[in-house]
Amino acid sequence: MLDFLLRVFGRETSSSKNVAKERLRLVLVHDRADMSPQLLQELKEDLIKVISNYMEIDENALEVNLDTSDNSVALVANIPIIRMKRSSNRAEKIG
Amino acid sequence: MGEVIVITSGKGGVGKTTTTANIGTALAALGYKVVLVDTDIGLRNLDVVLGLENRIVYDIVDVTHGHCRMKQALIKDKRFEGLHLLPAAQTKDKTAVTPDQMKELCRDLKKEFDYVIIDCPAGIEQGFKNAIAGAEKAVVVTTPEVSAVRDADRIIGLLEAAELHDPKLIVNRIRPLMVKKGDMMSIEDIIDILAIDLLGVVPEDEMIVVTTNKGEPAVLDNNSRAGQAYRNMARRITGEDVPLMDLQDDTGFINRLKKLIGFK
Ligand SMILES: Nc1ncnc2c1ncn2[C@@H]1O[C@H](COP(=O)(O)OP(=O)(O)OP(=O)(O)O)[C@@H](O)[C@H]1O
Ligand SMILES: [Mg+2]
């Protein structure tokens, strides 16, 4: 009954169409996050390039993954640092 | 040189074969030379929807394996001069044809026809790969349901990966009253999610069942709303700018009344 009243008074949020849209949005975040290994590798290489401007990292131990949980997808990176670079050093590199 | 268009969906039963038969027939009615290719090997259907099932002698596997010439396998429709069907094989399996053979077949067909329209099987396996192999353009059919839209999204990704860019969308079985009540996703909702251009919208229409029963595509029936939608799509394919028809309108009581007294 409440559901009916809400609908009559135009509270669209409870309509089944909006439930469908929200479910689709979530499921597609997961589906589309299904990156190919090749794309993930390219991302890794780009990350290394950028981060190396700031610190020396252990490239072999570097891990980059997509972590999917119930209602979100996160890009999780584990990047062991060997040594921080001096800021002067960094300015040179970027500059 | 003709154009090769594949009709796909991912999810089964959303209306690929109905779409192929109707758009093909509508294009032939406009005077184009059209061949419809059924690639659903093992689950032949397009012949029945077109009412041509009794005239099949050879099929697509016979052609690709060189058991007959192309001309011998093509079935000519008696209603429209330009309409032809290349039927699927019923007894072989999906692997009986390869993507390379499909490419060659499409190359040959588009020399003779203005439009080569390929009815794709459901799924993303070999049958799908065959169906898209020789295509230059793709149409993705969906219904306003979560599972169908999700599969359409997957197919759009796979088409992109196969370098079939810019596919067009058909939303089938829309029920305007349910959309109005907020109980069915609207065209805008679906386009918003899939982010591709629309080719057309087909309303849920009992006439589809009736016309399919008889083996006469709905475009031949001037009273069918779905038929009208498909005729519009055929004209859009030829490059004409045809506005979307008003779906809401005709479900109304007044309009039904008008139709009854021969106003429409
Ligand atoms: N707009 C519509 N209104 C009513 N019924 C429809 C409509 N479109 C399709 N149908 C019905 O839905 C069923 C499935 O349609 P169709 O065979 O065209 O789907 P398909 O995508 O080719 O299926 P498959 O994946 O099995 O090849 C048929 O019975 C057809 O008559
Ligand atoms: Mg089919």
C-alpha cells in the first residue's frame, strides 16, 4: 500500500525501473572492469614511469589488480619502495 | 557494392530473427536487392519466419564447402522480387563453417546484393564469431530487461574488439504503459547505459505472433505497430532521416477507436 501511494505521488525512486537501472549500473561496473591482461600490463608500465619520477620502486614485486567486491570495483596497487628520490632530483626529471 | 549488416544480441530470444526478417523484407519492398543469411547453424529459424521453409534444397554449409553453387542455395521470395534467403544448415554443428569462409561468402554476396543481412545466433561462441566475421556494420537488439541489456553491453564490447565500430541499437518489446508507470526502463535509460546510437524502437505487438504464425513478416501488415517500426528502420538504413514514431499515442483508447472506424 505504501509502495502504491509513493508511486501515485510520484516518488519514482521506488519504481522497479529504477531498481533495474541501479542493478544494471553495478553489474556493468563489474563486467566492464574485466580488463584484459594486456591492458593491465600497459597500465603497470605507465604507472612505473610516473612513480619512478618520485621514488625508486621494486618493479618486479609490483602488483596491480582490480579488486571487485559486492558493490564497487577498486584498482589496488602494491608498490614496494626501495628509495625515495630527493626533491631536486625529481624537479630535474619532471622539468 | 552492397553493405553487410549483422544483427546480434548476446541474449537469446530477444528478436534477432524477427528483426532480420522484417528489416530485410522492408528493404526489398523499397526496391533493394536483399539477401538474408541465417547463421544459426543447427537451429534454423529464419526460413520459417519468412514462410520459405518448404523450398530449401541447399544451405550455407553446402555453399561454403563447395557442394553447390551460391545461386542454387539462394531461395527467391515470391512476394518481393529482390528478397533472397540463404538458409542455415540444420543437421551440422556450429563449427561446420569458419570465420574465413564467412568472410569470403560475404564478399561474394555483396557483389550481387545491395544489402546482406546476417541473422546471428545467441551467445558469444563460434556462431557469433562466424556471423560477425564478414560484417561491416552491426545492429544490437535488446529488450528493456536487465539481463538483455547486460548481454548487449558485452556484445558491444566484443564488436569493438573485432573492429566493428559504432553499432546501432534496437530496443524491442517496449511497453509504453509500463514505461509510463515506471515499471520498465525507457529508451533514454537504455541509451544512457549502453551509450550507442539508436536505430529504432519496436513496441510489444501481438501481431508479431500472428504474422510469424503465418510466415508473413509484420512489415507486410499495415496495421502492425511493430511492422511500422521496422519499415522506419529500413528507411533509416538507406540513409533517410525518419523520426521515431510516437509509441504512447496509439495505445490510447481514442486511437484504437479511430482505427476501428477506419481513421488510420
Ligand atoms: N515486438 C515483439 N512483440 C511480440 N513478440 C515478439 C516481438 N519480437 C519478438 N517477439 C517474439 O519473441 C520470440 C523470439 O523472437 P526471435 O526468434 O526473433 O528471437 P531471436 O533473438 O532470433 O532468438 P534466438 O536467440 O533463439 O535466435 C518469437 O516468438 C517472436 O515472435
Ligand atoms: Mg534467432
